[in-house]
Amino acid sequence: MIILGIETSCDETSAAVLKANKKGGEIKLLSNVIATSLSLHAKTGGIIPEIAAREQVKFIIPVIEESIKVLKNPKSEIDAIAVTVGPGLIGSLLVGVETARTISFVWDKPIIPVNHLFGHIYANFIGEDNIQFPAIALIISGGHTDLVLMKNQSNIKWLGGTRDDAAGEAFDKTGRLLNLPYPAGPQIESLAMDVEKDIYHFPRPMIGSDDFDFSFSGLKAAVFREVQKLKTPSDNDIKNISFSLQEAIFSVLIKKTFKAVKGFDAKSIILGGGVSANQTLRKRFEEKIKSENLGTELFVPSKSLCTDNAAMIAAAAVFNPVETDWRKITANPELYFD
């Protein structure tokens, strides 16, 4: 089957075409086109929902047209349309949902509504058919930090998530305190690269709790206190703060993930979301797997599939092909794990 994926949950506008057999197996990505309004949001230090939606109205048709160029006859070759219905910004979601509904009506194709969070998980299945179950998936993005158990390709159980700020949100809020460009995650990763000592040792919230929940709001407060003490942080101060922040966040993520891995005898660890593009985090997971000698395998998408993209939405539709009439599709910005 061939699926056209559409993703507009935040500031990215993306369309993708992928091919897969109905029983799963290897998913072949034919195209993945992404247009971003990041440069506009960088000027304001964060995403302005109205600006994001207006830019997506401009981008959505050209992006779809570009993505389907890989097909000789898109109308006849495409079997279904997958679209993000939530969570996300309501204005942005509506751009994608209404576009998908229109194409569905005109081309007489079914729509498969997709939970954006599931998309980050299934990004790992694109071009990969060796993931063993049960698996523990960690979603780490600007808006979400969640641990889930995958019993098989389509059976997902939520284990725990953040009670306040997500990991990516902690990076961005710290970035604003340090006057770093938005988004701050890649900047902090780069600044921390040459640091070897955790001199600030920021708190590791909930690292020893009995559940699989997270809390990162206190980290921003801890960083704020240090910045106040320094008054005008030097370049070296900023590098050390960046390293200590990463250490605090990564320590919690790894501790909780491996607790779940051992508790459910997981054979695979799956990472997804923008923060999973961090190479230091990947390395830390690999080192932990080796030191624990659990025989668990780590799966992380390529960098282009970590951030928001339509390929992951189409991939999620392959394993959860619940076709819905276009009249019944609605955007749900508060959608979570049901």
C-alpha cells in the first residue's frame, strides 16, 4: 500500500509518501518534504502559533505537490491519506486536517487519523524491520517526555510521562536564560561537547521515584539561580551550565528507561522526538546498554526523522490503519495516549 502522510502539528509543514505491505515488513520511504518557519520563530525566541499557522497555509499545497512527484499517477496510486490530528497547536493542526479532508473527498481516498506521539515511535520502523518485542519507547521532544511499552507493532501501553516541563522544554527555557538562539537544544549540545566535568550538578528530579514519571521544571529554576549568581555568565560559564544541564536531564531519562527495560524484559529500546537527535544522548544509551549487558538493542531514527515530519505519520498509519470517513475527522490539540 502507498500512503500520503501530512504533518502540521507545530511549526513544520510536511508531506511524505511511503510504501509498505499491509502486514508491515520493511517500510520504504519514497519522499519526505519539510518546510519550516523556524527562522521566523528564532527572532521571537519561541513559536508564535498564529505565525506558524499562517506560514503553513502558504506551504501546505506546494509541499504536498512536491512530495507526490515520485508517483506517476498519485490519484490512482495512493491508497490512503494519513494526517496528524493531535496533539499540537490547534491552528496548525487544522491546516493539515482540512487539507487532508479535501484531498480525501476529491480523490475518494480514506483518511487514517494519527496521534503525533505515535509518529515519533514509528519513525524507527522506516527502513527497519528488526525491532524485537517487547520494546520500551522513550519520546523526548519539546512538548513531551513519555515512556511507553510496546508489546508488539501496534500494541502500545503508556507507562509514564512528564508532570510539568518536557525535556526539550527544559533545554529551550534554559536557552532563553542564557540568551542562546532558538531552538536551544542543538546549541546546548554543541556548547557542552568539550566539557568533561559536571561542576554544577543540577538536581535530578524524580530519578529515584517508584514510577515512570518525569519532572523538569525545577531544572530551569536551578539554572536561573546560577545565572543570577554569575550576573553576566562568561562563554566558559555557559558551556559548563550546558554540560551540567544535559547531565541532569540525561541521567533521569536513562535511569527511568532502563528501569522499564528491566521491569518488562524489553528486547529493544526505541527513542523518538527532537531530543533523540542529540548524539551525546545516543552515546550514553549505547554505553549503558553495553555496561548492563542486557542484550537490548537501541533504535534511533536518523536526524531528519527525529524532528516533526510526515514520514513518521505515514509510518504510524501502516501499523494502525484505522480508516475514517473524511466527515468524521477532527483536530484534537489535547490528544494524548488513550
